[in-house]
Amino acid sequence: MLLEMFGHQPELVATLVEEAYAAGAEPIVRLRDMTVQRALLRGGTAEKWAFEAENDAALLRGVQAYIGIRANENSFETSDATTEQTVLYSKHYSGPVHGKIRVPHTRWVVLRYPTPAMAQASKMSMEAFEDYYFNVCTLDYAKMSRAMDALVTRLNAADKVHILGKGTDLTFSIKGLPAIKCDGRINIPDGEVFTAPVRDSVNGVITYNTPSLHMGTQFDHIRLTFRDGRITEVDGSDAARLNTIFNTDEGARYVGEFAFGVNPYITEPMLDTLFDEKIAGSFHFTPGHCYDECDNGNKSDLHWDLVCIQRPEYGGGEIWLDGELIRKDGLFVPADLHCLNPEALK
């Protein structure tokens, strides 16, 4: 078992090591520090990252499970690494190691551990954030899983999706692509149902109203225009840097995932994708690599979960499946999906 820790929480790591031994596992530990990671990013070459990837890929192929914990003290620690430097890391290390080996071929779980930085991003005291964190992470996942079944059934039978909202008018097909429940078995916190668009079917425009932190840099008001599946126009708080990211490879300009966020306890963004993509009343539409469980053929070293919240205070919006209104202003409309609305899940 490989335990990878980002942050300084030695007591937590030691406790997990003891629990691993008690369960009969042989733990291997990798401790990562984001100040060190910043220095590595700022000087790293393609050859350096490829060498590290080769070694870590061999390690991941040799273990049966992976636990990843993120407890960063400063979410912006790597913000002054250039886009070109972070793209090198994604292309030659993160994509090959995590995207192509860890996610599809190991038993894995990734979770956040509460830190003052996360409390600050949530605009909460540390005590209030800890209470919030445990509510979010320990909800009744079995109940959520049962509630997700009706949405899975509808998505598996659907063809055309139409999303409308402020700055958004987007159409695509999901025909033949399976819907997958994310119900607390891998990511913690969890709470989404995802599928993927037919790769070349996406047309229109989408405006994301949730800020996103990518490799230490915050992006706001991202607006993407699609034609036959491909991102043709990019706008946002740093359009030049965004274009560099979407030029990582050809697949970075196509979409690998479409998902509904349904965690009733996550209501506001906090610049942490693992939380933000589960926001109740949200969806995410993800440029980059698809998942093996829902393979639409798009391959990329990028997988960027960009989130749009459709609750009224965020401008509202609608999602239609084959001409039927499924969700309006963040709430599911058909009776069989009411069980996924926040008050039913709490």
C-alpha cells in the first residue's frame, strides 16, 4: 500500500501506518511538501519529470492500494510556477502516473484533511470548519447511493443534453455512455453522478461561475465556446494562461466528463475541486481526459473539473434530457429524482 501525504501531519500519517499494519498491509510512505514542490516545478524539465514518472509508475504498479491525503497550508504555494512549468509536470508526471496508472489500475482513495488554509478559503473559523468538514465527509453515503439510482437510469437511457443558464447555452449527446455513481467509495468527500459527452457532439457556450484553482493559480469567469466538441474560444480572468493550459495536447480542448453535484452539505465554493465539484445544485463539465469507466475516447494529460452552480443565488439555470426538464435552479424536477434534492439527502 502506498500512502502519499501532501502537507505536514506526522501524527495522522503515523496513525495510518499503524492501522495499515494492523490490517495486514505493508505501508510505503511518501511525504510531500508544497514548498519543495514549488521549487521542483520552477526548475523541472520534461526529462526530469519523465524520470520521476518512470520510477513512481513502477512503484504504483507494484502496490495494491493507494491512499492520498492533501493537507496543504497554502493553496497558492505553487502560484508563481509558470503555466509552461505546470504543463510539463502534468504532461510528463501527473498524467502518466496518476491519470494512466493510479486511477484506472489501483484501489485508491483520496481525501482532504482540515487545515487553517481550508478554513480560511471557506471563510470560517477553524472550529466551525472542522464541524462542516465532518458533516460533509460523513453523510449517509448508503442513502445517497440509493437516491442516485434513478438519475443513473435516466442518464443511461438519454441521448440529448441541453444546459441553459447565465452565459450558457450548451448542447451535446451522452448516448451510449454509462452513468457512474460516486457515492463515497473512492473520493472523500463524495457526491456526484457522472457520464461523458460523445466527444464531437458538444456545441455552444458555457460560462463557469465558480472560481477554480489549477496548479496554484486561481481562474475566474471562465467562458468556453465549443464547435463539434472542440474548444474554439477561451475567455476568463487570464485568457492567455488558460489557452496555454488548453493547449497541453489535443485532448485538452475536448471534454471527458459531465457530472451532477449532489452533496447536500457542500453549498459554497472553497477553491478545492474535491469539495467544489460536489456542490449541491451544481454540475461540472471537464475539459481533458475521460475515465475508463465512461470512455468517450478523449485522452489527455489534463483533467480539469470546472464547476457551474445553478442555484438561484448564482443565476439559476436548467438541465434538460431529451426535451424533459430534469433540474431547474439547482433542484431536480421529476418526482423520481426528488430524493436527490438537498433536504431529502440530509
